[in-house]
Amino acid sequence: MGRVVILNGTSSSGKTTLVELFLSRRHGAGECWLTTGIDECITTLPDPWHRTPGFDGPWAEDGFRLEACGDALEVRGGEMWQRMLTAYRRTVAVWARTGFDVIVDEVVLDEFGASEWRTELDGVPLVWVGVRCTLDVAEAREEARGDRFRGIARGQFDVVHRHVQYDLELDTTSRTPDELVRELERHLGVRSET
């Protein structure tokens, strides 16, 4: 059986950078790790089921929505979005039960999501990793990226860590990705590349 490592944190906290570096190092060591994440779920759900600033799909009430709440954008979702999330979590579980190691780039926004991960991955070796940074750093990254709507990090900041107990926490505010990936490798007991 494979193991699953879930990196959970707000948008623009640095999860994707850590996942990409981790995969590069593990693949370079001959380890076949798979990856997926919440962004893939969003892009897999067809556009007519999306509502984002400037776009309103005809079936968005049943899908994925970014809704303004003051100066923040909060994720909301209907039945189709929930079904997509369930399929995503089950896919990770199938990969792991088939013998693949999997690293996941995740944003847990409610107790149901955290609970469904625990249910789907019951019996699978699982490591929860909290990826944190200060809100001002996340918002600066969000602005610099150019592929995110402003306010997403703020909308997730107070809830993303609320429903998960972590095995390891990594703070990307001032530490380098290389330092943090080495810490993750040590935690997992895998050989670090020099």
C-alpha cells in the first residue's frame, strides 16, 4: 500500500512550490510519487458550473463559486462541486491502495472535507502537513502570481487549518522551499538528495 501526504494550507501559502520540489527530488531518487490537488478539481469541473468574478456559468449554483464577503472571496459549492470533491478524495485513496505514494495540494475549508478525507483514507498511511505563512505574505504572492483572484487567501486564512490535526507544520513565510522539503523528507524517513 502507498502512503498519502496531504499539504493543507491557504491559497498562495507555498504548497504547490513545495509539492513540485518534493516530486522533483523523489522522482530523481527513483520513487514514483503521484500528485493531485484542489486546483485540478476546480479546472476539471466544466465552466458552466463555475461562478467567479466576471464569470457566471448557468449551472453555478450547483457547482463551484467564489463569493465576495467584504474584502475576501470565499469558496461555496453545490451538489456537483461536492460530488467532484468526493471523486477526488476517492481517487487518491484508490491510487494509494494500488500501491502508489501520493502527495496532495489541498485546501480544507470545512469539517465535512476533513472527515471525508479521514473516511476515504482509513487504513492508508496518511501524513497531514500544515503549510502556513502570514496573511500579508500570502496576499503579496497572490498579487504577484497573476493567476488568482484577489481575496482568495484572505477568505481561506481563518478556516483552512481549523479542522485538521497535523503531523508536521511548515511555515513558508521566511524559510526556503529547499529547507522545508528537506524537513518533510526527514519526517517521512526518505533519503534526502545532496
